[in-house]
Amino acid sequence: GRFTSDTETVIDGDGQPGWDVELYRNDSYVGGATVDDTGRYSFERVSLFAGDNRIKIVQYGLEGERREEERLITVL
């Protein structure tokens, strides 16, 4: 987990080019993106709530593959 006093953050990472990415905060859908040609995705200015923010990143492949990653960001 990560601790911060910020109320916004950037969520980014690596993936397979062309895969779709969905972002969830505390089980609520935040937005979607596509992994670019360099293998990166990014969600800018993601709002954070006071306390624990459980971030889930779900990637969907072109042939039905699925990958999940979870992160915890705690706002103090």
C-alpha cells in the first residue's frame, strides 16, 4: 500500500498493446483506456477519498485474456 495526503493521483502501468484497461476505485468504475503502442496505459487525475482507496485495474486481451491488479492507496 501507499500513503499520501493528495486527493488525486495518476494510475499507470504496463500491458500488451491494444488491450483494454478498466479502472475501479472501491468497486466503482472510474474509467477505461487502451494500452498504447509502447505498452503503457495511464489514468490522469484519479480522485481519491479520505481513508483507504482500493484500486483495481482489469486488463482485457484481444482473445479473451483477463489480468487483474490491485493497489491500496490510503489518504491521511
